[in-house]
Amino acid sequence: MKHFAGARWFDRLVPANTANAAQQKNKKRIVMSKIKPPTPPSASGNAAPADPPTFRNNPEVDAKIDAYVKENPKYWSYVQAMPRERLERTVVLNEVRELDRQQRIREGVLKQINRNPEMKRAYDLLVKDLPEDQKEGVIAQIGRTARRAVARVQGQQQTKGEAVAV
């Protein structure tokens, strides 16, 4: 089974209900600044007065950014010279690319599952009690988790084989 190089973004996904779910919860995450969730609506159903968003800072992420800026002063000057609209569009473009990448991976996982009738029956059996609109998404999630597990085992076997060969 092939696996995708650089599949680290998988770690951000909600882990499937598997044996490695506990391991996923214990991983330390580095998160970029995020907007706090909007305030809940008042009793009358209207949203509370709109305050400007408050951003959280993660010192580890800030340190990584500062190190990158220090190592790449020309790129930092280029970014600082960009107009605000261009910066905004660049951020949105990165999000669109990430979503496209996730969709391609999802489609690849489903295509691989659908090519093998025995595997397809096994996945269908796993999701037989789910509502119809959730089945394909859960199959893709389980498939990604299985692919990560296989890649992890293959990587460990390669590492062991390289250590013995030395």
C-alpha cells in the first residue's frame, strides 16, 4: 500500500475510534493564533454586540516564526512590502490549496477502497449502522487512519532494517 509523503497534516484530524486514539490525544499540538469563538446569541436570539476578535498567541509558534524571519530577512521584507489585500488573498489561497489537497487524498483513499471489492465490503460492514449521509466520510476517515498505521509500521520496519544493515 502506498502512502503520501509529508502526511503530517493528518495529525490535525480528529482521530477515528481506534486503538491509537489515546496516542493522538496525548500528542502535543502547536497551534497558530486563532480567533476565539463568537459569543452565543442572547435570549432574544440576536447575537451579542460584535466585539473585535481577540487572538491567542502560542509562544512556541511565535518562536518558530521569529527564527524563520531571522533566517530569511529578504523574504520577510517581501512579505512586509505586500499590500494588505494581497496578504489576505495569499492566506485564503493557502487555505484553498490545503482543502484541495485534503479532497484529493480523500478521493484517493476512497478510490483505493472501491478498487478492492473485499476491502469495500469490509468497510461497508464497519459503517452499516451509520446514517447514509455519513457513511462515505467515515469510510474515508477509517481508510486514512489505516493508511497512516500501515505507513508508520513500514517506516519502523525500514528504520530497523537500516539499523541492522549498518
